[in-house]
Amino acid sequence: MHRGEHNDAIYDPRADDGLPPVLTLAALRARYAAGDLSPADLAARVSDRMAACPDPAVFITPVPREHLIAAARALMARHPEPNSLPLWGVPFAVKDNIDVAGLPTTAACPAFAFEPAQDAHVIARLKAAGALVIGKANLDQFATGLNGTRSPYGAPRSVFSPDHISGGSSSGSAVAVAAGLACFSLGTDTAGSGRVPAAFNNLVGIKPTPGLVSTTGLVPACRSLDCITVFAPCVADGIEIRRIAEGFDGSDIYARRITPVSLPSAPRFGVLTGADREFFGDTEAERLYDAAVARLEALGGTPVAFDYAPLRAIADLLYGGPWVAERLAAVETFFGTNADDFDPSVRAIVASAGAFSAVDAFRGRYRFEALKREADALFSGLDILLLPTAPTIYTVAAMRDDPVALNSRLGLYTNFANLLGLAAIAVPAGFRGDGLPLGVTLVGPGGSDDALGPMADALHRGAACGLGRDRAGAVPDFVRRPEPGHAGVALAVVGAHLSGLPLNGELLALGATLLEKTRTKSDYRLYVLPHTEPAKPGLVRDPGFDGPGIAVEIWTLPPEAFGRFVAAIPAPLGIGRIALADGRAVPGFLCEAHAVAEAPEITRYGGWRTYRAAAEPGGTA
């Protein structure tokens, strides 16, 4: 089979290589903690999956098997303890317009290819967290398109049909995650490229507020609008990856310090009505959208009809206005000498920039500002929008027969978001009767990246459509972080107060809320305290010790409840400052050193829950 050709094999989620069909952070971390899987083992199995993948167009440059295993072993040599880094041994794919040192950047144009001297800012952050690059993924050339067919390296397909498009331009990135080759992937999004492929592959697509994630090291499409995005099986994973990837980058002129924005738990959400509901005859897509509206209403939201016309007009500016000239600005020199090396559809779009003058650019900006005023008025009566991610899905053959018109339809409900500086999370909405997936997107104000999470997660769970190719996959737990201005007091718990364990009810009775699961720094030891009922551990800091770090949960309590809780803690336990692996310090349970002088040490288990699972098979762990 030649490069880019497809066979008719369907991804088989039952194929057993000892890994789940789709990889999640929770599943990998549990296996690593249990010791029955190492990053080197995972690298070998992921490489085998990549070699056996029925879609040969997913990657432009896969990392060779021996190199991926060597990278995993090098990680284990530097950081031997499981979960010693937040993304320890987590495999990810990278859209091939984002620089990875040691791999060519092609932007799906062989004549453009170059060897970057260093990692993109976001890649460096993810590697530092322990993640492993498995390859550079295919894309619509120069990130120009929403369908995934505009690449000389082939057209990736939806994991549910070898005949249907994957979505683009982040085509290979989405398929890599949905097929179980990567735990997450990076895409980009100018007009919807980080959302549409999520819809066509039963995935979550995280589109940050523009400026939140650095674009240094990205081949731009429209530099003033581009966002680096995350594809993940679930909202919890996508948001965690985004938090690690973000961080203000002074070398990126479009980087912004984004102030987090809260959202009400029962939001007013905009819904499409009347002539604004355009699905191009796809009644199944309309049914799935209506079901998502009903789910969000059942969760306490209030649907509000709104006029989509201003947003549609803003969307039209992206490809029908002078912003097209920004695509030429990104590749002007290369286009001047190598226009024949461009995909015909991409070449036509880039060449059309020549029709716009500087005067047109200013007029376009004036038109945008007028429409933005209308959009601001629209949002004054809404908290968020709930929109179809794409109005329908097409076959590769249909897309090639009508590449411009059908591609334009795919961006109907996505093109406006970055022009307005909004945040968005695309989630699965379920399957049509023919087994093809579609999705919906929550769109919120800039800075609502975290606040959208709980609602997006609830929508995904309610759709009961699994994860990527695994339609029966269980969605991992979502842990809510505090909203801006949250007045609670943080508390790190390490033992019997962990969620689901015997004393957790004490926290719940005080109105405590679980914020996150994390680890201490490496210089903590854990012991089993003798003569305690229920059994409790003792956490002791030992400066100079280099261990795995101890798993903890961070809860938040109302200030008055925190005082009552601390007053009731029996000796030798007490509350002190616990240093976390990410550098923060929070109040938490510590033990007096004398109490563990003869106590069994269980530090090697990395946490109380893991120890209980080993010591008491069949228990609550």
C-alpha cells in the first residue's frame, strides 16, 4: 500500500495489546503507579499501533520505534519514579506546523520543509513535564482548510469511516488521539481547526482564549488569530494539558496575560433558532444538537434564542475579507517562488490576498468593529453559546468534488471565535444513525477557559458516546478548580480523608469541595501509623531525600469550617505547609517525626491509596 492510500479496515477497539483502546491520563497513571507498565513498554506498544494503523495518512513524520523507546528510557533514567512529572511518559502527537527539534516542520508542503533548531515554546513546556513526542501529524497545507484533504501526504479519515473526512486542518492530530496512538495531541485553530476534527472523531477539542498559549515556533496561518489547541479523549485531560502548555511568553507578540473569568453554574446559553439553524439537510446532526440543548437545560441552564447574524457576518470576514491577506503575509516570500508547490485550493486562497489593498484592510477593520459592537450587545444577555461544531460531515470524494463550498460550510459555527477573542471547548454530541459522530461547542468569553470545563464535561458524559474510537469507554473523573475570587481555604489530604475513604465524609459534611489531585515534592516520606482506627498514614518531610512524591488531594473548605476541622485533628497529626511538585505550598496533614520512628515506611508506593490497593486486595482502593 502506497503512502496516503487507505484500506477498508475499521479501527477495532477490541484489539488487545494490553492497552485501553483510547489512552487517557488516568489510565496511564494508574498503570505506571501499579508498576505493570513503563514508558519504554508504552513506547513500544504505541509504535506497534502506529505501524498497524489502517490509516497511513495520520503522520507526516512519525518518530522511529527505536528513537521513541530510547526517549522513554532516557526519561526513566532522569526521572525513575512513576508520575514524578505531571506528564511522565505520556505520548503525544504534534501538528506539523509546530516546531519540534530533531523533526522537520513541513506544514504539509515538502518544498517548504526545514529543520527547526529548537522546540516551540509549548513543546518545550510539555517535554519538561515528561511528555513524549511520537510524531508530526498531517494537516491541511499551511493550516488552510477545515476538511483534512488538502495535503500531499494523503487525507486522514474519521476513525469511524474510511470514506469520510477527518476534519481539518488538524486532521492527523485528531485521528492520532481517537485511534489510541497518542494520549493527546496539539493542533491549531484559526477558523475552527482545533474543533471540527474533534467533532468528526468523537473527541474533545480545547480552543484557548487567544494569547493564553504561546504560538512561538508555530508556522502562522493568520498570526493575529492563531491558537495552539489540544485534542484529548475527555475534558479533564484536555484542560490539564492546556494548563501545563500555557504560560506567558514574552517573545510572542500576541501573548496575553489572561484574567480568568467565572461563569454561573446555571448559565443562560444561546441556542440557534429559525433560519439560523443550518444543517444543510442533515436532520441527524440537527437531532444531536437538539439533544445537547436538552442536556444543558437539564443541568440547570436556560436556553435563550439569539440572532446569529452578527456572528455569521464576522465569520464571513475571515475568508471573504482582508484577513485573507494575513495568510499571504505568513508565506509571502515562499509563495512568490514556489506557488506551484501549493495545494490548488490553498494556492487559490493565498493568491486571492492580492485582491485586497491597505484601504480594504482598514475598511474591513471598521466593519469588524461595527459587528463586534453588535456581538457585545448579544453577549450582554447571554453567558455562553451552545453551537453545533460543524453542521454536517462529508465524504472525501464529495469534498474533492466541491472543495471550496463544502469547506466553507464546515466553518459556519466556528469562524467567528478567534476574531472576537473567545474561549471554546468542543465535545462529542453522539452518533448519527449511520455511526458517524458529530459534536457541539461551548463558546464563552475570553478567560472562561477553566469555567467552561464543568459544563463541557457534563455535556460529554450525558451524550454517553465514549472516547474516540471506543464508543463504550468511560469518561474519567473531572475535578473542578476554584472559580476566580473563590474564598475557600485549601487543604491537602493524604490518607483516610481522601475521596471515597473512611473519613472523607468529615470533609463533605463541612461543605468541602475537591479541587485537584496532585503530588508533593520529592522530599516527603510516608508511613503507616500504628494503632489508628481507621488506619491512617503519617507524612513527614525529609530535606535531601529524593523519592517519588506522595499523592495528595487538594480540597477547599469555607474559612469557618477550616478552623473547626483543624481543631479536631488528633496528635501526632497536625496541619503544616506542604510543598507540592509544581512549587506551590498549601496547608495539609503532616505528622510529628517521633511518631514514625518505628512505623513501617510505605513511601515506595507513592501514596496511601496505592498502598491500600496492594495491602488489601478487594478493598476500597
